[in-house]
Amino acid sequence: MKKLFFKAILVVFLFAGISSCIFAQIQIDTNTTYEQIVSKILGPGILAYDNVTIQGANCATAVFTNGAETLVNMKDGILLCTGDATLAAGPNLSYDAGKNNNRPGHPSLQAITIQTTYDAVVLEFDFQVQNDSLRLWYSYGSEAYDEKVNTNYSDVCGLFLTGPNPMGGFYSDKNLAIIPGTLNSTVQVNNVNNGWTEPGNPPVGPCTNCAYYFSNLDTTAMEYDGFTTKLPAWIPVIPYEIYHIKIGIADVSNRAYDSGLFLEGDHFVSLGPPEFISYDFLKADNPDLPFDIEGVVYDNEIHLTVPFGTDVTGLVGSWEDAGAWVYVGDKKQVNGVTLNDFSNPVLYSLQGTGSKSWSVLVDISTEVSEQAKLMVRIYSTGKDIVIHKAAGATVQVFNTSGVKIRTLELSNDRERIAGLKPGLYIIQTELNGIIHKQKVLISN
């Protein structure tokens, strides 16, 4: 699917800290493209996206990093705001920071407030899901806290989904930005707060969903005077269907007092089981390989055999998974990009709807085995093992523990080994003094 682009401005702000709380520097970058904005948030189980549009001023859309120790509580992600995104970075020097972008509101955001919306920023795109749910994480912050609580200046945000409903019918602008534990209470200043107070004074109630609210008066790593906690949005979907989402925020009643919507990077997801479907070493990613090496996936192990002389200390794996984050140790793996040393088994950790560890084991063929490959062909039908071009060969079948299961003397050019239980086997052929070994999977 095609991916579009726009340009803006780069600004990086450092934080200043007061009080006993120490917060990390958040970095806000408005020099972003459509590609960077959307790809920053997409994670496991989102198969493709297209038709990206953004309504709003360039300065109101940004990528942020290094935000894990701020009230946003996200390592990185994107920020959509009603003014200037760079104002969201600390220190908190004002109770009414904002920028008038002189932009209109948006119909979807207008539908969730009785007041007029202005300076809307709305990111829209189509996407395809791999599994049966969609999940994302977000946080809302505003300069309207706390002196504009319970007034007409309650800026609104929304996550509006359109597409097929697995329970029947169709989602049409279904808003996922709903306060946890409520049916339809939208995320905005008037619905998440700890009461009204004068500028600079800590709020003391009455509480309105304040379990999801942080006052920013005691810390200065961010400008906005208040934030929600990191909130989850979740909805059931139909695998492999196409959906459309609008992610947006708007000023309400006037164009003052910036508000921002933060979405966590790599956490717009459709998670599935932590399974490798396939795993390969592709020549396109590993130029020193003479051909693609296909892995044999069995239980929680993957076996690959590379040609003699291959440097296994820096190979790049390519895989298909069921919709999970993939790590080796604490290093996130990028499909078709990340190098690993396969001198010893590499332990992958997959995090999806559950957690599972996988071992990737790489064997090195001998030179004579490579010569034998020109003659002998071994493959699985799923139920049986077929050996081709091996008349006169001696064949031994081993399990993965090295125990010999069978020995056969082949008289025909094409032989079939039947009656094996599901599992991974090592097939060794010896023909004219040349030994060839290959792993084969019986799946049914």
C-alpha cells in the first residue's frame, strides 16, 4: 500500500526539573512525514495500511521519544495537539500555554461535544488486522487543567473506528476513547479531573474519574498542567478485514489552552498467539548466502542448515508470526533487519496474547553434503517423507535426540517413508560415499 508524506519543523526541548521528582528529557520532533507518523504507532498484527490523511497545522503533529519517565509514561510515540506540539515539552512555565492555528474543527469531534470545536488535528488511515481484536494505548494532556474544569472549555479527543463488527453489523465512527469502567464517557477535561481550582493551586476534588488523572503542578518535565494516565482502547474486529480509523483532538469553545493526544509507539496492535509461522535466512538480507535457507518450525524450535563456510556470527532472520512483539534478550527484533550471532542457539521471546520462547538452531553442512544435494532430494508431504534421486542409497532416520528410528536400503529412484508419528526427524542418506543430512517435519 502506498504511503504519503508531509514536511514540518524540527524542535527539541530539554526538560527542567524541580521538587523531589526527577523526570527524563522528552524530545518532540515536528519534522515528520506521514510515513513516520503512522509507522511509529503500528505494531504486531497490523498487516498493511493506506489512504493516510492528516487535517491540521504541521506544527501540531509530532513524533516524540524518551517519554517513559514523564507523566505520559510512554517510551515513544506520536503527539497530536490543538496548537504547537513543541509547547508540550517542559518545563511547566505557564498555566495557559497555547497557539492559535486558525484551523477549523472536525465533524467527528464535533459530534461528542455541544460546544464548537476549533484547531482540530485528525490523523486518518485504512488498515488491515491479522487477529480478532484491536488495541492501542493513549494519554490526554491539557493546559485547561485545572482552572477550566466544569466549564465550556473542555477540549475533546477521539479514536473513531469504522469497519465490520464481528457481532454483526458495522462500526461507524465508533469512539474508542472512552474512560475505563464507563459506557460512553469521553476523555476530556470535564470527565477526568480532581476538581476545579485557581491556576497554580493543587486540585483537591471533588473527584471525577480521578483514578485516571495526574496533576502536573509538582513536576516540570511537561508543560500541560494535567494528564490522564496511559489509557487502553480495545475493540473486537474480524481478522484480515480492512478498517478505517480517525485519531483526533480539538479545542472547544475557543482556540486558547493547548491540549495534546499522545499515542504509544508500536502499540497500535492486533495481537495473536506468540507463534512463529515461518523463519528463514533470505539471500536478499544475507548476500553471502548462495540461496534462501528455509527453516523447519517444530514446537518451539526452528532448525536451519546453512552451506559450508557460512559465517553464522552475523545472519539476518526473516519470519512470519501470528502477531507478537519479537525480542532476543531485551533487544527488539526487526524482521529482515536485525543481525544475530547463531554460533549457539538463539533464544527468541515472543510476546502476543501470551508469551513463548523459541530456539533457533543453525547447523553447517559439510562440503560433500552440498555436493549430495545436487543428486538427493528429500521433502515432506506433511504425512510422509519422500526421497528422490537416491536409488542405491542407505537411509537412516533419527529423531531430534539422535536415536535411530529406521534404516532402509533404497532400490528405487523415488521412495516414500510412511508411518512416522508427527515430529521433527533427521534423514541421513549415504550414496557413493557421500553423506547428506536434512531435517524434515511430519505434521500430521
